Amino acid sequence: MKIETSQPLQISPPSTWKEKLKFLGPGLVVAATGVGPADLVTSVAIGTSFGMTFVWAIIIGAILKYFLNEGVGRWNLATGKTMLDGWHKLGSWATGYFGVYSVIWGFIYGAAAASTAGMAMHAMFPIMPLWAWAIIHSVLGFLLVWSGKYLLFERIMTVLIGVMFITIIGTAALFLPGFTDFAAGFVPTVPDGSFMLMLGLIGGVGGTITMSSYGYWLSEKGWGGPKWIPTMRTDSKVAYTLTAIFTMAGLIIGAQFLAGSGVSIRDDQGLITLANMLGDEFGTPMRWMFLLAFWSAAYTSLLGVWNGVPYLFADFIKTIRKKKEKGNSFVSEKEPAYRFFLFWLTFPPMILFYFGKPVELLILYGALGALFMPFLAISLLLLLNSKEVQEEYRSKLSSNAVLIGCLVLFAFLGINELVKIFS
């Protein structure tokens, strides 16, 4: 809930677990944004190659991302500051990194997200070119977010995550493995030749840059102050429980339906191939159900980014221009910088629908993108152990250990990605 005049209305937090569930919302947005077609592709591909071996890796990935997301939320609620405030305190290098990264990432992601959502819709309704569907999805997302109605946005995301749950889980329910096979997946094992795929699965479970937007969604919901930390933790736990379930559903589909078929699911187009195979095996309704799952995963990711990342950019502009009022970290979706970045995500990337993606830009984007998650992990390690946070809300041993694990994992994956880009 929010007051249109300035900033969200502050409300009292719930006291019981049941009441907390009624307040859920920002975490559902995080889950819906974080689970995209790429996560489906990865989990289906790994399930096809290694069966149910990596159930444990999905669980660990969800736990790691929970701690990162909880760290962002705790920083916001315990200090009243945003991640941009935190990066600014770490130094101009951190603020500058985000500024460069966000502009390049936004241009490439704007084209990729719209194209992916358009691809899913084109497979269901091939009545116009894929690029036309991509433009429609991008513009509709632009108009929804431009309206500045967070609660409407949250409700739409909640409905779409319900569609994802029904369709993805419904598809996986056709192929449920036996108890022995499923239980064996909880035992950490790494078959020969699967090490990097395993690390990629752990690192890819749910969300990247949009995790940094979590604090703004908390503010839009009216959650402010340390008293909201228990509710925020429940919100995050539900988010990453759903994320793990979605990812596991993809693993099951790959392991039980595609294993031994010789079919390779390596990109978004592969999900359409999978939908056609499901249709051939179980009839047209099953094809439509999986395509709807593909589309909902793609479009929730687009909408979440269209709403969340402009907050970060608007906050970045206010920070470098020193226009932030002391003690007020609120960033409005009606600010010119917010709407500029929303425009940047939507319209300039449409050029890539016609001319392709410039190689040089892709290389730079890949280099910066490979380093964002370790950047977030080290930021939280430094900020949540600083004097900016009251001692009772600073990271404890377990949280620090997990964040260090995140840093090591994502740094290794980032270096590996850089080696592939420049080799």
C-alpha cells in the first residue's frame, strides 16, 4: 500500500506465522522474476544428462540465494538504507561499477527478455512475427510499470506465478520419479564431467541483479524498520522454496521424459521443441500447458526487471547527484530517472530485433555480468558486518559463512565465464 504523495504508508508487522503469510508479496515478486526460461533450460538439460543426481544442488542453490536475498532485505530494514547507499559507502568504485553495468545490461536484457516472451507467445499464436510479439510484450510491461501502481503489479505477478506453479508442476507431476531415485538425489555426488554444470546449477537458481531491488519492493509494500525483519525472512523463505520447487520440476521433466531420447535442450528454442514432444506424447493440451509455463516464466522475469531495476538506476542517479535527503531512502517510480531507465529497457533494445546483437557489446556485457553476483556477495559481507548496522542485526557466523561460500562460488563461476568469453 502506498500514498501517492510521497512514499509508502508504514504499517505494523504481523506477529504470528499465519499472519505473516497474509503479508507475503515482495518475495513472490523475487521468485517470479528470478525463475526464467534460462533456469528451466538448465534444469531440464542437467536432468536429461544426469537424472535426479542434482536435487541436492538445487537445494543448496536456493539456500545460497535465500541468504543473499535476506541480506539485501536485512540491510534495508535494519538501516533504512538501500543497496545503492551501501555501495556508495563502500566507495566510488562500487557505485561506478553498478552504473556502467546497469546501462549495458539493461540494453541487452531488454532485447533478450522481450524476445524470449515473444518466442513463447509466437509458438502458441503464430499470427504475427516473433519480433512483433516481442514489441507487444515489452510495451505492455512498460505501460504497466509506468502506471506506478505497485499493488497492481504485485497482483499480476502473483497471478502469473500461480500460472507457473500449475503448469510447470502439473507437467512434472506426469513424470514423478520413484522414491528411491528422488531420495538418492539428496546425496551429494558429482559424476564425471558434471562439475561445472553442477556449479552452474547451484549458481543459477533464481535471480541476479533483481535481488538488489528487493529493498524497494519492501518499501512499496510499506515495510520499514527492524521490526519487519522476521516477516521479511518468512517472505524470502517462501520465495526460494518456490524457486527450488520450480527448478526441481525442470530437473524431473528432463530426467524422466527426455533422458535417453537424444534430444538436447540447450536454449529457449529447445523449450519449444520440448513442448512439441510433450504434445506428441500426451496430446495438444499438454503442449499448450508447457508453452504457457514457458511464457509465464519469461514474462514474469520481464515484468520484474521492468519494475525493479529502474529503482536501482534512479537511486544511482540520486546518489551521484547527491540529491538524497538524509534519513529518506525512498525512491519513487514516478521519478524522471526511474522512467528514463524503464524507457531504456523497453525501446532502444528493439533495434536489436532487426540488426542483431553487436559482438563488442555482448563481450562487455558478459564480462560485467559474470562479476555481478560476487560483487553483491562481497558487498553484503562488508555492509552487514559494519557499524552501519546495529550489532543485533549484523551477520552472525552462519550468515557470514554462507556469504563467503557465495563469494567463492560466484567468483569461480565468474572467472570461468570470463575465460570462455575472452579465450
